[in-house]
Amino acid sequence: MTFVNWASRALELVLEIVAGVIVVALTAIVVYAVVTRTLGFSPSWYDEVASVLLAWLTYYASALAALKRGHIGFDGVLMALSPGPRLALAALAEIIVLAFFAILAWTGMVVLDVLEGSTLVSLTWVPVQLTQSVIPIGAVLFIVAELLSMPGYFAKLRAGISVEHEEVEHAVATAREEYGADVEALLRGQAGRARP
């Protein structure tokens, strides 16, 4: 196992755990808030904490999606090009993405300096710097995820393998295993035609 593979698996595990914990916490807080509002009293901190957790989930899950190359992309134009221009254009796109997240990380650090001394309105013991720390942390995690997934991505591009088509083919194969002939009829456009 190469270092890149090991680091990718380790980062994937960490991001899955962090995102999972945030989802569980967010769910528990929302359920708690619904129950307490139904009973006639509402926690003052619910909206603020739920918003922070949702932002955290967005950043950490986004880094996980970057690691798995799961963000929406359209590589039809890339795949239509010969290998040289295809790789050059993909490299340019990667540089733009990495530059954007580097700027975001730097800006996030500036924001943390500006927010020094501020606290949440409803929980005055929680510094806003803590809640907003997800901006630079999430941006750096996204950069690391991009860099770790880049060798595999470029290997597929060199081989002429479409990442999007590969995902679709995998989903179809999984559906065929699970549903058999029903999927075949659906793929041929015959699903639902036999019904009155």
C-alpha cells in the first residue's frame, strides 16, 4: 500500500467519523428542539447551534466528497480531447480549485482574527472563533483531499476513463445484481409500459 493510499483511507475514515458525529448531534438537537417546543418551552440556543453544525457538516462532508471525487463534474468535454490537452485542461482546473481553497483558508484565518473576543449570542461561553474555525480547517482538508485523490484521477484521465461514466456503470451493475430483470426492462425503456 502506497503512502497516498494509506493517507487517503485514513483521511476518509476520519472525515466519515466526524461527519457522522455531526449528523447524529444535529439530529439529536433538532429532535430535542421539536419535543421541547411541543411541550411549550424552547431552548434559546437551538437555532444558533443547529446552524453551526450544519455549516460544519457542509465543510467536512465536502472534503470527503472531494477525496472520493464525488462532486458534480462533467468530463464529457475532457474525454472528447486527446490525452495531452485533456491532461492540461484537467491540471488547469485542479490548479484553480486548489487556489480557490487556499484563498478560502487564508480568508478564514483573517475572519478568525476579526472575530476574536466574540461569542455566540445564546451561548456566551462559546467563542465564535471556535464555530468559524471550520472555514480554514475545511478548506485545508479539501486541499489535502484533492491532492490525495489527484494521482488516481489523472491515471483515469490518461487511460481515457470517465469518472462520471464509471460511477454510473457501477450503479447500474449494482442495480442489476439487486433487481435483475426489472433493471434490464428499465434500461431498455420498457418499464411501466406493460402496466395499464
